[in-house]
Amino acid sequence: MTTATDISQLSTEELQARVRALKKELNAVILAHYYTLPEIQQVADVVGDSLALARAAQKNTADVIVFAGVYFMAETAKILNPGKLVLMPDADAGCPLADSCPEDEFRAFREANPDAIAITYINSTAAIKALSDITCTSSNAEHILSQIPQGQRIIFGPDRNLGAWLAKRSGRDMLIWQGYCYVHDAFTETCMVQAMAMHPGAELIAHPECREEVLRHASFVGSTQALLDYTQKSPSNSFIVATEPGIIYEMQLRSPGKTFIPAPKDPANPRSICRQMKLNTLDRLYLAMVNRQPEITVEENLREAALKPITRMLEMSA
């Protein structure tokens, strides 16, 4: 087995070359989230948000999927591809938002509201997806909600900030699970107002996982992909970006003449970087490919149950 010590003297460029060679040898596809490190994004075949990566996981023809993201993303890829080897650089790259919704508690919540359908954010475990009717992402949640009949009671989870934003946008009365993303919840109104004062020509743009107090100051609110697209189309030349700052790498690539300012974090709660995403390092990516582990597995009965709401999401998003 190759170890970190064996490759400790390799440069970034040498490791990237080895990764690209291994991709061909394994007939592998590397999927990476926008929040991963630039050197990971540079070797990925697809870089995207959760919806784009779910679609890529569904449609690829590779024998091996290497998922640089957090655990629920690789788990979703395995649910969609039971016959393929799915690897991720670090199996400890979890998602505290997903973990904030325990299976037993969510089951009880559903049983207490039997007439409600559950639309569950993709940032959830396979067990929670299996208890849900439809999965969604921040990119397609509004579109999916628009297809649900008026009067139908809706459970939404696990992100309370995204749920509140969707309820406000859609006018729907939803039962919202009270989880949150620590990265986005760390942004505060006070810090945003200060940043806007320091950069008076910059537009504040924000992900809907941020608190409502932050969103009300934003000139644009949208998913990771929507934020990226907006910065390309907007006539503005500078932006304060209230989401995980990993996206700024791609924003700068697409708009090299523009300025992107990571939204400041509250000094009392300095956690606006996703530590779990940053566990996806280039050396761990290479070791996962050369050693064929950590491998992601999902028990078949659970996989079949979780596949149903994911399939409905992809069908309703077409």
C-alpha cells in the first residue's frame, strides 16, 4: 500500500500528473465540488455544485468515481451507481449539517405529520433520504416546490435558513427542520454591513444557507452555481461573496478582471471555511486512487430506498 510518506517529496505538479495517469488506468472520473482546493479542481473532470455533481454521477460512463467533496456527495454517487467503485480522498470529510438530522428523530417527525411530504436537501445522509419523498438542492429547490400542489403540507430539512428562504420565496407554509450549515450561519449582519461600508462599490451576494439577516442585504441570493453565473453576467466589477470561499477560485478564473472579496466572518464565530471540504487534499486524492480506498458502500435496501427521492429530484429538475 502506498502511504503519505512515499509521496511526501513529490511536487504538486508531479502529483497531478500521477493523478491524471491513474484516471486513464482506472477509467475513472473525478468529481469535485467548488469548495475544494484549487489543486483538486485542476485535475477534476467535473467541478460543480451538488446538483451538477449528482447529474454527473448519474450520467458518467467511468468504472470508478472519485468524489472530492463531503461524505453525503460520495454516498449519493454510490446510490446512483451501485456497480461502480466509488472512492473519496478522506472518509472523515463529513457534513455537520447532514449530521444535525438524526434518523430516529426525523422518522418521528415524519410520523407526527403523516399528511406532509418530505422534501429533503441533498445535504443529508442516505438514511434521511430514504425517509423522504423528494431530494432537492439549493439550485432546484424553488423549481421543485413550484410543482407541489398548493395546500399540500411540506416538511423541509435539514437546513433551517434555506427552508426559511424558500418559504418566503414560495409563500408556502412549511414544517422546517432546525439544522444549519456552520459555514454559512457564521456570517452575521454586523459583519456584512461593515464589509459593505469598507467596499462601497461591491455587490453583496449570498447563498440561501445564510441567515435571513444577511440575505436581506444581498443584491443577489442563489445557489453556488447561481452565484458563479451571476458574477459573470453582472456589470459590477467587485463582489462580497457570502458563501464558502472555495468558489472564488472558479469565479476568478471566469472573470479575471473582477474582484472577489470573501465575506468576513464574526470573530466570535470564525468558521466560514468548510474544514471538511478542505480534507480533500491532492495527496489524499492520489492515495485513494492508487490504494482503491476509502471505498464508499451503501447497504442495498437502504440504497434502493434512498434512490427514489434522488430519482424524483432528477426527473423534476429536467
